[in-house]
Amino acid sequence: MHEEWEQVVIHRDIKASNVLLDSEMNGRLGDFGLARLYDHGADPQTTHVVGTMGYLAPEMVRSGKATTLSDVFAFGAFLLEVTCGRRPIEEEEEVVAGADDDDRFVLVDWVLGHWRKGAITDAVDAKLGGDYDAAEADLVLRLGLTCLHPSPAARPSMRQVMQYLDGSAQLPELPPTYVTFNMLAAMDTHQNVFGAWSVRRSSAMSVATVSDIGLSGGR
């Protein structure tokens, strides 16, 4: 989709509800209603910010440019959501009207906390009851964090993502100084730049604009 078609296809709305399963449980990405096309080697054009909160790459919110690397960011959020059984952004149950942003659960920060403690697989969905391959879970969680790297240039391409998943390439170690954009948003010196990424509603909130659909057909 990013490399092997005659044009680059940017999906712009990768999330769990847009991944379908066929009769053999193979995943298929659906709902291309927000997708955009551009020529290989061309510079993506600035456009309206569309997608779903929690999956939106911060640089896309800031610049309005959707790229293959903003799709990779969304795929990272998808990996964590499926593995952990939690949405990318959730309101904590005890939150009341008027509560501050610190009461919001941010999945990437939660997984990162487990990684820093050397227990990243503790973030795996408890409903699995331990019935999973720990090495695979470790790989997927670390890959999710890699795809969610705050610097677009540090994220892998989707070709590299597939190589990490099928074992044909080794996933690099996360840098010890890894921080998320949500963490940066809490810093006064970065508040104006990154604050737009922080949202008070759950990741189910869509900000799609119908006039900006890049492919024929509706959602």
C-alpha cells in the first residue's frame, strides 16, 4: 500500500475497528474512506486533520501532512490496543466533570512504564490468562512503542515492520531516553507545540471531514 502500488496510499484511519478478519482469521485493512493518494517521491500536501484521536501522529496534528510514517504511528497504537486489550486513550473511571488531563489513561505511556521496569509483558491483556507466547508478546509490544516513537524519522517503514514480525530482521532496542508526545505535552516548554495531541475524550472520537476524502466512496 505504501510502496508496491503505482501510487502511495495513505490510509489515515488505521485502528482496530477498521481491521477485518477473513474466514481463516487473516487481518484485512478496511474502510479507505479517508485515504489519500500521492505519487512516489512527491511531498504530501497539507490537508485537514482527519482520523481518530489516539491514533493520530502528533506531527500530523501539527502540520496537517499525512505520510506513510503517520500510518506507522497509527499501526503502533493498533498493536498496543490489540495486545493489551485497552484503547489508546481512556478516561479513568473516577474522572468527573472538570477533572484535569492527568486523570486520562494513555496506553503508550502505560506500556512504556512496564518496559522501563523490565516487565513489558505485564501489559498483555489479563483476559488471556497467561495463555500466549511471551516472546511474541514482548516483540509486538516493543514494536508498538517503536512505531509510536515521537520522532517520525525514528519509526520503521511498514516493510521493516513486517520484517520484524516475520523474524527476518531483528527489532532494534528502544533508546533509554524514549519519551512520548503525551509526556512532552506535560512540559511547559513544549505545551504549545504538543498540547493539541492530548485529548479529553476516548479514542472513539472521530474528527473526519467528508470533504477531504481522497478516494471514491463513502465511509
